[in-house]
Amino acid sequence: MADSRRKHSAEFKREAVRLSREPGRTIGAVAASLGINRGLLQRWRKELESHGAEAFPGNGRLKSSDEEVAQLRKELARAQQERDILKKALAFFAKERS
């Protein structure tokens, strides 16, 4: 039987990273005391360093930069559809005139 994955809140992750950065504490010791894998704690540290306040958005939520990219992709797809429709209409009316 497969083990289910544990979910940790953003607050838990931030606190774990804070603890791992305290002087005299190692990543391995903090991870062991919290019952998590050392590599997981290292990943959380990297994510917090690179994304700052936007780190750990939660299940199914996108970071604001990712949301903007998704919105721009939707707009681009719509503009491309409109362009294709206009091309087809132009070709249709050009044939009709001939």
C-alpha cells in the first residue's frame, strides 16, 4: 500500500527555513527534528530565496508572474484565432469577386 504524501502549510515551510538558518543549527538536524527529508528542506530554502514573498503559493495556485503569463497566452491565442478568421474571410471574399 502506498504512503500518502504529507502536505505542509506555507507557514510550516517558512518556519522550517527560519530554523535551518539559525546559527548553530544544521539543515539535517532541523529536518530530522521536524520529521522531513533534508533534501525537501533544502528545496524549500532555495524556493524562498528565489521567490521571496511569492514562495509556497499553495495547491493549484499560481505565482503572480505565472498568472500573468497564462493570461497573456490566452490573449495571444484569441488574437491568433481572430487573425485566422479574418484571413479566411479575406480569401472567401476575394474568390467571390473573381
